[in-house]
Amino acid sequence: MTQALDRGFRPVLSNPNFRSLWGAQWLALIAQNAINFIQLILIEQLTGSTIHIGLTVVAFTLPGVIFSPLAGVVADRFPKKWVMVASNASRVVVALGYVVVLTAAKGPWQLPLIYGLTFLMSTLSQFFAPAEAAMIPLLVGENRLIAANALFSLTIVLSQMLGLIFLGPLIVKIARPTGGFIAISAMYLAAALLVASLPSDRHQLRPRPAGPSPWQQMWSEFREGLSFIGTQPAIKAAITQLVLIMTLVMIMAMLMPGYAARVLGMSPEDVVVVFAPVGVGMLIATGLVGRWGHGLRRIGFDYIGLFFAGLAFIIMGVLSLGYPKWPHPLLAAFPQVDISLITATILLVTVIGVCVAAANILAQTTVQQDSPAFIRGRVLSVQFMLTNLVGIVPMLVLGGLADLIGIPRVLEIVGMGTILIMALSFALAGPAGRPAWLSRRVSGGQTDADLT
């Protein structure tokens, strides 16, 4: 055990420069996730409108599509240390800008200013990640890169839970959104100071060689990847599932603060009652897929999981719509089973977390394994752009519907749409891309695999 640790994490963690970068990553990612939570709660408190929350989700999602190519170029052409320092220091200023807007900018300009700050905060965040990733091998060397990346990957997952489920709700409860933005600015300042302590990476600015601009290169690669995907039924089906899953995540982020406040009758910041079980479900899914992933893939759990996720959304909508009219407990026909709407919600969103996370891992594996190495990067770039872009319009439409017909009805629509798109992905996969037993059920006879 000691030798394994010595070969793995111990030499990396004994590197003070790595610890500084890792600490900066912890602070920056927890702050980023916490500020996303505070933004959603703030808009719910100010507007009580789902469409406005949807606009907030767009504001912190869209920069990832627009500025990722530029961020990669900046990380390649400028000293990475100072790119990270500038990113974190700028986010200190933007976080304090929220405080100024909330205290001084009352009236009709307040919401547009908040959206603008949210967009700017997300834009600045795009520049930290590629510079950080490029800095890791310079600090630890190629031999320690796997251990270093494992620690950084773990940080990404845990920081989402700490920021969204723990820190965000806690500081909103204690200090309200204004105090939360001050606390987050302090975290970004600490991250900037940690990165400033790193050695310079001796980078010299060089003129860009002649050739296509980064934007032209991006669109050229996008078209090449899209053309390849069009010839691969299994990859088309998997990317359809991944687009659906990312859209569901965005829709849940948009709907759940209002669900907590307007359906469950809680404070908007108590949406952690919904977010926490989703996180638990995702952790359960990670363990299940890690242990039995091959078996789950063989039975087509990506399709099964999305079906049950859609069903859970429908049940959640039906229960939350009818519950105020029903006697207590919820299952009146079985009084020994005392299930409140909150308890039912926790159970259902846990199921959604398990099903969606497992389907995401399995679909992502299909994309990676079925894409040849020579074009895999372009396929993944198409996937990234589609998963971030396609969900924006349906999310805003559903946000408007939530304000018109209510969140419970929208949950039913989301559930039915999930099942329909799951069926579309099944059709796109074709016989060769489907699990054998599902293909046999649909065709009522032999599959291609049975004939070979």
C-alpha cells in the first residue's frame, strides 16, 4: 500500500508548487459552483420567474461555447501562470460588482446588469481551466501526470457538491446573496495569490503562424466531425442522448429553485433538498457503472435509464400537481406509508440522478470508443458544442411555459419529451448499435448479431 501511494499520490502531493495549484483549483471551482447556486437563488428571489432563471443559466453556459477556442489559444501563447492570476483577480472584481449592483443599482437596470456580470464571470472562468491543465505537466513532469490528473478530476466532482450543496446554501442562509458574493470574492483572491506563488513558465510570446484563424479552424473541425458522425449510427444515438442529458441538467437547474419555493413552499435556497439527492444519485451511478459497467452497457442501460428518468419526471409532476388536493398522507389508501411530497421528491430526484448519470457515462463511452483516434477530438468538439447549444432554446421555452402553466405541468412535459428523445436515439442507433435483446424485441426476430 505504501509503495503504491509512493508511486502515485505522495510524490505529487509533496511538490509545493503542485499543492499551490491544486489549492487554487479547489478554491476557484468551489467558488464557481457556489456563485452559480447564488445566482439562481438571487433571480428566484428577485423575480419569482422561471424564464428569468433560464436566462441566468444561459448566461453562465453560453461563454463555454463561445470562448473555449479563444481560451485555448491564450493558454498556448501567453504565460500560463499570469493567465490564471488574471482570471482569478478579474473574478474578484466581478464578484464585488454583484455587491455594487445589489446595493446601488435598483430599478429596471438591475436584472440586465446581473445577467451581464454572470456572463462576464463565466467568460473569465473559461480562461483558467486550459491554462491550469497546461501548467500541470510543467510542475509535476510526465511521470507523475496520471496521479496529478486523477487528483484534479476528483476535485472537479467534489467541488460541485461542496459548492452547490454545501457552501452556496450555507452562505446564502447566513449572509444572504450580498454576503455570499463577498465571501466568494475572497476565495478568488486567495486562489490568485496561490497561483502567483508558482514559478513562471518561461513562455515567450511568438507571432501566430500564417494559416486559418482559431475561429476558422474551429468551424472547419466542427464540419469534419459532424460529417463523420453522420455516417456512424451508434455515435449519432449516443450524442443524441448526451444532448438530452445536458438539456435535462440545464432544465433542472432552471426549474428547481422555483419548485422549492412555489411547489414545496420552502425558501428558494432550500433547493438543496433537491440538488443533494441528485448528487447522491450521481455518486451511486458512478459506483455502479465502475463496478458493473460492461453488464449495464450490454443490456442497454443508457436507454433504460433515460426511460426511467422520464418516468420519474412525469410522476414528480403528477404528484406535485395533485398533492394540494389530496388528503395527508400522500398515499391515503395506505396510511401506514406516510410519504410527504418532499420525501417523494427526494426519492424521485435520486432516481433521476442515478439514471441520468449512468446513461451519461455509458453514452460518453460509446462516443469515445467508436470514434477513431484520428478524428476523436473533432467528434468530441461537435459533442461539446451541441450539448451546450441545443438545450438553450427548449430550456427557455419551458421556462416561459413554467410561468404560464406551472412547474408541475412542465415536469410532465419534460418527462414525456425525455422518453420520446430516448426512443429517437434508439431509432438512430440502428440494429448494429442496439443491445441484442432490445433489437430482438423490436424486430420480433433475429438480429444481425444472431446471423453472423
